[in-house]
Amino acid sequence: MAATVSISNSLMNSDRESIANMRRRASQMRTSALFSDLTWEECTYLAHLAKSKDLARNETLFQQGTALRTVSLIESGAIKLLQTRPAGEEVVLWVRGEGESVETPSDRRNARHTCTARAVEASAVLSWETDEFHKLSIEFPVIGRNMQRILQARMAELEERYCEMAIDNVMCRLASALRRLMLSIGKEDVEGIYIGISRMDLGKMTGITKFTISRIITEWTNDGMVLPLREALIVRSPDKLHALCGVL
């Protein structure tokens, strides 16, 4: 009730454009895993408390090793999470798309980012300060339950990817990576499913050399399964890709 009253008072003091943006964001938040099962009014309240930030392509949202100060939700675009190893090599851990959370919230004081977040394309995020978000998760317990589900899903994905690295051949590993990317950052296109990711980043995600990725994509192009673009590709036959992953 307090949240509804608070947002009602705020809406009365906002212009039409601000109200429209808040309602649009609330509708989008309701479809995200982080805010699933919250009411439209509750999401509107949370949208009102969020800060919006636009990111240019390749702009960094946060750096590995810096203090974890915010919890962010991708409003538009896509963000990749990179970890730099001691020898200087970069590994792409995840690529997150619209409606997905970027950071893994932590209740530990002095928690630090374990990776760097960088925009794959022009993007926008909604952010909440970690202390404020912790209070909100107490006020709305469903957020805590959603966070637990997200962590469980990401752990399951890590286990799956570990098995792929240990057992699958390079073609299956690449197909599995593209299948996940279709779900997270894939966009409908007249030719199929557009995935905006470079060959280099695909290599950093899968442990496959850029040369091998190019060779496999050439084979798939000749087979009509994909259409290669500059720093992107279009999956023309998702069914064939799923078959390579052993997914029906």
C-alpha cells in the first residue's frame, strides 16, 4: 500500500512523458526474471526509484575489481561480461539481453565485481543502489525468491557449459553457444534470428579459435543454416542448430 501511495503522489508531480516512460519500464520489468510475479503498481514504484543510463557501443558499465555499488537491469541492447585472467587474456562469461539483470546482487559488504560489463551495442540500463535494492528485496520478498531462481538457472547453465567443454566437439560447442545467444540477445529478422556478436567474442565464450569459428560458419553458410554479417550473424534455420545441440 505504501508503495502504491508513494508512486501515485510521484505521478501527480510528473509530466506526461515521464509518466509514459515509467509505465513502459514497469511493463518491461514485469516480463523480466528479476521482477517476475510483482504487480504492475509495484513495478511502477520500482521503476520510479531506478536511475537510467545510456551506454554507447563498447562503453563499460563497470570494471572488474571495482566495488559493487548497483544492481542493473538491461532496458535495451546487450551487454557482455568479461573476465581478465592474470596473464591478460579475456574470457566472455555471459552475454545478457533485454530484461536480464547484469550484476549478481550480493549482501556482503565490500563486495567487488568479478568481471567487466561492456555494451555489445548501444544499450540502456536501469540501476538501483545496492543498499536501496537490499531494502526493496525485504519490502518485496518475491525479489529475493526471483534472485535465487536466477542464480540457480545460471549455475545450471555453467554446469551445462562445463560438460560441453569437456565432451562436445567444437561444432557442437559453437552451436550450443549460439542457441543460448538466440534466447538472450536474438532478434527477429526477415532472414531469421539476428545475433549481434563478433567471431572474436564467440571464440572467447567457447574456447574456439577465430579461424575454426570462421571455418564452421562457412560450412553452415553453404548449408543455408546461417547468414554471416560483419560482427554478427543471422541463424536462418534454428531447427538445424537445435539438432546440432541435441535439442528437439
